[in-house]
Amino acid sequence: MSDGRKLLEEMNDRSREVFRRVVEGYLSTGSPVGSRNLTRDMSEKISAATVRNVMQDLEYMGLLDSPHVSAGRIPTQSGLRMFVDGLLEVGDLQTADRELMDSSMSSNAQDVAGVLDRIGQTLSGVTQGASLVLAPKHEAPIKHIEFVGLGHDRALVVLVFADGHVENRIFAPPPGQTPSSMREAANFLNALVEGKTLSEVQTVIARHIQDRRQEIDQLAHAMVESGLAVWAGEGEGPERLIVRGRSHLLNAGGDEGELERIRTLFDDLERKRDIANFLELADEGEGVRIFIGSENKLFSLSGSSLVVSPYMNADRKIVGAVGVIGPTRLNYGRIVPIVNYTAQLVGKLIADRS
């Protein structure tokens, strides 16, 4: 975030140190950090009153907040974002963490989903957060597409792949569709998709729609966007979201309001809402990404952070993602290398088994 880095550069050394120590203290304990505690650790000898003045300035800048009148300060979401972007020191992967993640790969499970489930369980235990693992999409070339009406507001798209794999996905079609209009849409799509993977199809059709938007039937346009761009089936089949670690988040909760937000998070996860969006979060660039608080549009829980990284298949295509979700006071410096290493492990697993 360029504004945050600019603000950080404009701070003097004292303000930057006070800010850093407040954030580090909060991430370590989860409690507000007071001025008296800071005076004992500051690199220069200054009074508690001076520290309080600096903290007030940082609060005015929107970087710190005081939950109670007489309490210390905690970082705001903007403050955490600035800390992560400009001051976070990411440590090396600890040997014990590496060994635990490596051990999850020694599972005797023959299917990829079984191994991924074990990896997710281990990742949750290592990080003491909730782990998320999005199993890979089926990337074989498509042979045929067919639409089947199930009612006025539901339809089924049947995808037949060249390797014999078949997937059925339910979606909401545009209003007023008929069997004949669905056949026309399927014919249009089949003329474009044969021999292409689903990822390639989405790119081709998006470009085709852009080039010929006025010529393409509205039904075909809408069906492409709703039937192919969104994974339906609520997490079943080849692409599914593996969630582990409810107990870790519940144990980390504080007051009843915090516990309620955590319950809301898991309600969202159990419904496996917006699974495709989880991959989109990681798909915008390689490497680990951190989403803090309301930056994380995937879940309705505002007081959470998501650390997520994509993984690739043997062709260097992003096919899934792994992540850890927890309170905003995550130990980012430790979590980031763990998530990064886990994504590398899963990518190697997918590449070796493809």
C-alpha cells in the first residue's frame, strides 16, 4: 500500500519505533500496549508522557486506537496493514514446522483429496489457526457441454472431459429460459470449447464476448458467466474446500462478541460460500498474500486475517490455494513462511501425481 509506505517514511525514528513496538506487543499478547511498558524497551531514554504524546499522534493518524479511555493502544486495521507492508520481518521456516509439514506428505492415502485433508489438518495444528486448502480443479480438455433445465430458477451444466471425467454443476440461469434456448447456448459453447481446458475456455469466451458482445445471444452470454465462471456443487467433486481448525479459533476467542464472529466465520465455511473467490484471492499474483480485517471479502467475519498462497501444477498453472485464517493478531512473521512452504509441498504433490 503506497500511502502506508509513504506515511511510514515520513515518520521520525521515535514515532516509527513506538508504532512498531505497539503492534508487536499487540500481536504477541492480544492486549493493548501501555506507555509505561514501552518506556522500558525503547532504544532511547524517554518518559512515559513523551511516549503517550507519540501514541496520541499515531492515533490521530488512524494507525492506533484505544479500546478504553484509560487503556493502552492497539493497532487499527490501517495500522496493521502498514506494519505488514513496511515493517514486518518474515522469519525463516523453523525446522520443527518444516518437519511437521513434511510428515503430512507421508500419508498412505492414494487419492489426492485424502493427502490434502491430512496436510490441512497438519497446517491447522502447526499454525494454531483454521487452515483452508482448495483442492485442484480438473484441468483435462473439455469434450462436450450440455445444459439441462431443473426448474425456473435452477439448471444443470454437464461437462464431459476428454479423459472420460464427467462433472455436473448446478447454477441459476437467466429468467425465462426454454429448452431450445439452452440447446442453442450449448451449441454455441461446444463450437468454442472442444480441446480446451476449463481455464482456457474461460479466457477464450471472455475475449469472444468482449469482441462480439452485440452479436452473442444474451442467454449464451449469461450462461457462460454463471455456468462456467462459478464453481457450483457447493464444494463437492474435484474442487472442494478442505477446512480444519475450528477449535483453534474458538480457543483463541475472547469475549462473546468475538466468539460470535468466529461462529459466523465457520457458518460461512461450512456452506462453502464463494469457493471460487478463495482461488481468485491467490490468483492475482504468485507468492503469499495477506488480507486483514475487512480487506478479506471472502468471509463475513470482519475481525480476521487470511494468509493465502496459490500452488501450481506441472505446467506452472495455478490450480488451487492453501491458507490460514485467524484473528488479526496472527504471528505473520511465522505464518507466512509456513503457508509458502505448504503451497510448495502441495504443488509438488499435484505435479508428481498428474
